[in-house]
Amino acid sequence: MKPLLLVRFWLMVFLHYFVWGAWYVTMGTYVVTKLGFTGGQVGLVYGSTAVGALVSPFIVGIIADRFFATQSILGFLHLVGAGLLYWVSTLENFGSFYPVLLAYTITYMAGHGLTNALTLHHSKNPAKEFPVVMVMASVGWIVAGLVVSWLKLENNAGMFRLASGAALLMGLYSFTLPHTPPKGAGTPASLGTLLGFDALKLMRDRSFATFMVCSFLICVPLSFYFSWMNVFMNEMNIPNAAAKMTLGQVSDVVFLLLLPALLLRIGAKGILLLGIGAWAVRFGLFALFHQSPSALWMLFTGILLHGMCYDFIFVMGRMYVDKRAGEDIRGAAQGLHAIITLGAGMFVGSWLSGIVAQHYTQGSTHDWQAIWLIPAAMAAVLVVVFALFFKEDQRTDTAG
């Protein structure tokens, strides 16, 4: 990939993920403290991205892949998203806020596949170049968190207006990206392929089935973090919480770079076990910090585990699926993995996290120790289940 093209794709990925990072992390604090949403409602608004992940394959697979150039549909979706985000910033009751946010997340989540498709289409060596481009996703989140804290937007609608402005810029910029014609023009659209159902035959293998089930279940603890971490830190009077949470994205980059070397040493099973176990440790630290607020090392250690929690589960998971699936069903297998994790897993997790948080709400505060111990216990049980039932195939599951 030529340096200029790399820079263009870096800016694309940076802007795309800046938009998400500008509102997603801090939305919980805003809707709880200013709009008075209940725990269950918070779970639903955070589950909107999961609904978007479930619906977006139809947008990408049926419309974008067959009728429009990739950069054009990406630009159009972000321009529509900019308007929807601004609309969200004006809404104050759940009945109107939720459906408009839901409409927005459908447009946004489709952009993940479109940005990936643009990068991969123009890469000469996707295996090496794609991860380099995607590093800017973490940078986008980091800068968004810093800007939100700097502008004091953590508890007000300004976060959505900031995201709206970035989405407008991203939409306009998208039309300048390299022309990428629809790759599926003239081909039939298979529902089974779009939703990954063609890869269900892989579930006959016990280890692959264990991996998929555990990938779904680990999204439940993961959702607790995204839905409630910023609320937790603000309730614990941690200043500039959004900025401090960006340490998680810094660790994202570090652990992503360590992943290839660790894969050679401990294999896919070892990495996945570390990832699941990290979630149990992380939530345990948050529960202990609630009891000992002066022990800030617990809080920051938990945040810095984010790279291990995310990369060792999702990035390693995608690599494992890629190795286990044959060439003919590789795309379907990745689609199935995305539907199970980013779609179904995140929706169930966000919904459940809202129910749990609502149960442990006491007036205007929360029993955070109880809230964090529940996902910690879930992750701890998953470590045992995964260790017992997952068997690594050295021929396919390690780097070659």
C-alpha cells in the first residue's frame, strides 16, 4: 500500500471510530443523571448497537455489495447518521430517544463492514496492511475520549453534537476515498450467507461449538463494562473519567502488537483463556475498588486490562475462525461469529446489565460491588468451561 493511500485510510478509520467513541462510552452517565433513565432503559440503549450489528449485514450484503460503490454508501450512511445524532441530542424521553438512536446505530454499524471492505479491496497484502490501518480505530477512541473530557461533555447532550459533527466530516470525506465498485453486482443474495448460516456445519465440532458458545456468553460481562463503567467512575467522583478510560485503548494497541508472539508461545487456547480470565480479574478489581476508593491502582489496573480483555477474545477469535473455516465458508463463518458476538451476545449482555444495575440501584446510587461481582463470576465460570471443553488443534489453531 502506498504511503498516501495508507494515510487516507488512517483518516477514514480514525474518523469512523471517533464518531463512536464520542458518545458510546459516556452515554450512560448522561441518560442516568440528566434524562433519568432506569437501569433497564440504559441496557436497551446500549443494546442498540447490537441490533445495528444484526441488521447491518442486510445493508452491506444486499444493498452496498450489489448496487452502490462502497465509498458512496459509506458517505451517505454517515451523512444520514450525522442528522440522526443531532436529533438524538434534542430528545429527552426514552420513548423518542431510543428509536432514533436505534435508527442511527443501524446506519453506523454498517460502516464497520464498509470501512473493512474499502481497506481490504485496496490492500496488496491484507494480512500485514489491514492491522496497521486498524490501529487508528484505537487512536480514534482515545482522541474522542480526551476531547469529551476536555470539553466537559460527559454528562450532557454535547457528546452527541460532537459525534454529529464528526459524522458529517466523515460522510463528506468518504466520497473522496478510492472508488470501490460493488463486488456482488449481478450475484444472488443468500440469506444463509449474509447471516453466516452456511457455516453452521462447523458447530458439529465440539471445540468450535464451545468457542462459539463461550464467545456469546463472554459478551455478557463485556456489556457490563461498556454500559456502566463511565457511570461507575463518575459516581465514584473520578475526574475526567472519559479521558482516563482511554487508557484501555492504549493497552489495546500494546496487546494487539504482542498477540502474534504470544500465539506462537501459548497457542490459541492459552490466549483465549487469558482473555476470559482477564474479565474476571477486571471486574473483581472494580468491586474491590468500590470498597476501597483510595486504592486507585485497582481501578487503573482494571482499565489497563482492556487490551487483553478485548484483543484476546475478539481479535484472536476472528483469527481462530479464519483458521478453522475452509475457503468456501470463511466469509460465512466470520459473519456467524459477528452475529453471535456483536449482535446477539451484546444485546443480551446490555439488556441483562441494565436489569442487574436497576436491581442494585439505591436511590440515586448503585451497589457497585454487587453489580461488578456478577459479571466477574460469569467470566470465572467460563474459564473453567472453556478449559474443559475446548481442545486446540495444533494443525489449524496456531500461527503458520
